[in-house]
Amino acid sequence: VQLQASGGGLVQPGGSLRLSCKAFGFDLDLYAIAWFRQAPGKEREGVSCISSSDGSTVYTESVKGRFTISRDNVKNTGYLQMNSLEPEDTAVYYCAAVWSGHRRTTCISTWYVRSYDYWGQGTQVTVSS
């Protein structure tokens, strides 16, 4: 049972990357999926969250309009499309999943500090010219 994050890499400022978060050993459709990042010397930061059922989303202010979170429950995978990347986006990105125990799991107001059931291993994103 695990989450596997992938898709990181080196990209120039203004470029794009799409991160993937695939679940193995459990069905992701009941889980809310979140992306976090941690830059060197900084605390972990919540980037975005998508609810399990209606697909409602939340974003941290610095990525609004540039990043898009999505999910494909058939493929048991979550995604983070990152456009207009900036050097400040450089970090290790982690995905996480949480289940409320009910039919729906929403991104609660404290989604960025709640306890998650599963974490991916992290994928490095470097934005540099």
C-alpha cells in the first residue's frame, strides 16, 4: 500500500511540469488528495488539495492561476499541472491522501495541517535557467 509520486525535473522559468501521484494497494476515489512542497531550509507548505467526490479544489495563494490539481479515479492517480513555473517553486513535492471514513472526503479548511493516511516519496522540481 503506497503512493508513488513522479514527474519532477529541471525546467526553465516559465516552463511547465505535470506531477503524478499513483496509488497502489488501495482505491483512491474515497480519498482527498493533496500536494505539499518543501524547499531547502523551509517548512513544508501545502500547495493544493482536491476533494474525493465533487472534485472541489483549494490552492495556496502563490500558485493560484498557475497550478491545477486534478484526479483520475479510473487510473487511481492524482495530478498537479504546474505552469508558468518560477524559481521560487523549486522544492521537493509530495503527494498525500486522506480518507474521512465516510463516502466523501473534502478538503477541510485546515487541509494543509491535517493528518494524512498516506504519503508519496517526493519528487524534485527545480526551476532554473
